[in-house]
Amino acid sequence: MPVKVIIPTPLRVFAAKRDSAEFPAASVGEALNKLTTEFGELRKHLYTDDGKLRSFVNVYVNDEDIRYLGKEETPVKDGDIVSIVPSIAGGRS
Amino acid sequence: MATKTQTVGANAKFTNLSNEEILRYSRHLIMPEVGMDGQLKLKNAKVLLIGTGGLGAPLGLYLAAAGVGKLGLVDFDVVDSTNLQRQVTFGAQDVGTPKTLAAKNRLSSLNSDIEIETYETKLESGNALELFKDYDFIVDGTDNFPTRYLVNDACILLGKQNVYGSIFRFEGQATVFGAPDGPCYRCLYPEPPPPGLVPSCAEGGVLGVLPGIIGSIQAMETIKLIIGRGDSLAGRLLLFDALGMKFRELKLRKNPDCPVCGKNPTITKLIDYYEFCGVRGEEAPASDVQVPEITPRELKSRLDRGDDLFILDVREPHEYQICNLNGHLIPLGDLTRRAHELDTSKEIVAHCRSGKRSAEAVDFLRKAGFRKILNLKGGILAWSDEVDPSVPKY
């Protein structure tokens, strides 16, 4: 069973409207790389021009923030859920 | 709750309930988790709601109904008819009325025992600390990144907890920031997205019930904080997906290097949040591209005299169903793939709802070699205003 990457609502438009995708991967970085290879338009929303994860996009393995694990090198195993959680601001208008 | 400013009832003004209040709040009073002690804490509590819109509606209604003694309402907007789909404090008769006033009328009719203070103003770095200082808890129900960061920083500087909720289309987030030793908004997101990279709510839409659910969660968290019961969402980010009807929870950690709540803060006073978020003014993303334009009236007269113009509509198919100008539909997101459907030799006028997406389309197509292409200024909204009022606005 591969790793499941959950694509948040604001980014689904760049991922053929999919809400998740599954990839065999050994690390978070590998899973995200496969995701942004399959959905090229997602790349600029997740990564800066020099290839760093953008600071308004958080990535979690299960319920843990990868910033406090091994960042993109965080190992993942089959069945893990990788969540992309961007900041959203709506509510008043 | 640890810090002094967050203790409700430390200098309790009210020490008893009237017989009418005892009857009104009886379903609280018979619960040991609330009881007389909790209800008095509610009566002595002061809560400031930032925004009286989608999230503010259930917040205001439930907090007023629960007997929170003082509610402050901050908003500068006026009720319009597109609000009624989700902002359930307002009725059709309120269209055109300032939101704070309409909300105050509604909440006063629900509970005349409580004090409601309205601030018909835009929350800014210059007034935030003064507005916040007399309140026990701040509830963030706003709709833009600059205000989110401003509310966060002001709460941290004043040592107040911030009950946070935000929504996008059919997805919501809720948590409590600024709890003693808990994380803040900047621990979660050190920086906002650059303008234009994440679609705004006005572009993306929102399912009407969603703010009801997230705002109700914020109301529940606020009441729990006031009565000092249960486990608050501090340190946890609650994610709600309405389509999948799933709640998930992620761990939020306090960032020791956080610029505002970390060990060595670099932000010790409020800053310019529009500059920080890269926006100048409310709805004017700095990334707006400059492209050749045509006004709706010019377009109308050119069509009337029989000019051979190709109308390109870059909205989504479901928007085309609402109204259209008989244009050729290629959604902006599909343009890269489908540009071959367009004839470079023909003169093209691109349009969308407001002119923003079509400006991007024109910019893209010009770079792809199209020379005779114009953007319809103001989009189909302006067309409706200036040329054909029978075209509905949405």
C-alpha cells in the first residue's frame, strides 16, 4: 500500500480536481516530487523557484508537522497519510 | 488559565443572576460543567468578534444566547444581498445597513441583558491594541491575511487568546492561538502566501453552511475558555472537509524561533500588515498584470458595427451557465492545453467575471504570440452595469 497524499481544496484546481493521490515513496520529499511530477502546475504552489517548500504550505505526516520531524527527508511507510495544509483566510465577507 | 489578562471574573462585576436570568440559562445551570459559577463567568466575560460575516454570524448568535456579558463587534462592511446565503444574523431588511448595526439589532433582540459594543471601523495596526485591551478573548472571523496576522500579533503582544477559524469553499480550519505556552498563527504559518497564488474566497465561493459549522466551533471554544472547562483546541489544528464530512486533527507546535511568540521575539510592536502580506489596499493584489483593455461600451459599439471579434470566455463552465456573452469557453486553467483552439490572426476579446482572470489569460496569450488580444475591462460585471443590465451579476 503506497503513501496517500491529501490535496487541499485551494490546490485541487492544479491537480485535475483530485482530492488525493497515492504514490509509492520512502520519504515525504519523494512523495511530493511524484505528486508535482504528475501535476506540474502544483509545483510552483508548493515550491519556491529555488526548490524550497513554501512557508505558507505546511506538510504533515499523519498528524505531525514535518518541520519538527525530518523535514522533506522524513521517512514515510506504506499507509502513511501526507497532508498538504496551506493557509486559508476566508470567513468574514 | 494562566495569565492575568485571560482570567475571567478576576474583578467580577456581576456576582449574581436575576430570577429571569436563572430561568433563561436554566439548561446551562443544571449542568455541573457550567452551573452558577460558569454562568457568572459568562456574564462577566468580554469577547471581541473581529468580523460579523459568515463566521461572525453563528458566533454572535451563540455567544449572545449563552449570556456572554459583553460582545464587541468589529466590521466596516455593509450588508448586501450576497451575504444572506450564509450570514444568518442578517435579514433581507438589513441590506444596505452597516453590518455592526444590523448584528447589534439582531443580537439585542435575542438577549437584551447583554452589552453590545459596535466598532464600525477597519481593524488596523493603529487601533488594534486599543480595541483589544478591554476584552478577555478575541475571536478571529475575518477574511484576509493582513488582518489574520494583525489579530495574531496584537493578541500575543497583549497576552490574549485568539479563537481562530477560517474557511475556503467547503473546507475549514479552527484552533486556539496564544494560549499560555501554546503556539500562535505565525508558529503555524510564518508567512502569508503571495497575493494571487491562493484564490480568495470571493473568487472561490463558499458553501453557506460551512461558516455556520466553523463559527459554531469557535463559539464552543470561546465558551469553554470562559468557563475554564474541557480541552481547548490550543496546540491542535482542526480541519473540516464538508464534502467528505470528515474532521481531522493535526498537532500544532510552538515554534521556539517564532518572531512574535518565540524566546527572542523580533516583532515587539504592530507592523504594516499590508506590506507584510504584499498587498496594498484590501482587494488589490500587487501581481495584477497590465494588459491592453477594451471597455464594455467600446466592445458593444464595435460589435454593433459588425467588427469581426472573437469573444473568449475564461471562466468555469458552471459560471457560463449563470450568464454569458456567447463567447468561446476555455477556462483559464485549461488555456495552456487548449490555446490551439484560438486563431492568432483574429482579434480576440477575453473576459471573465471581473476582469482579473482574463487579464492573466491575455498576458499568457500575448507571451504565446497573440498580438491582437484585448481584456474586457471589469468583466461581465461591468458589461452588466454599462451595457446590458439584463445580464445577471453574481
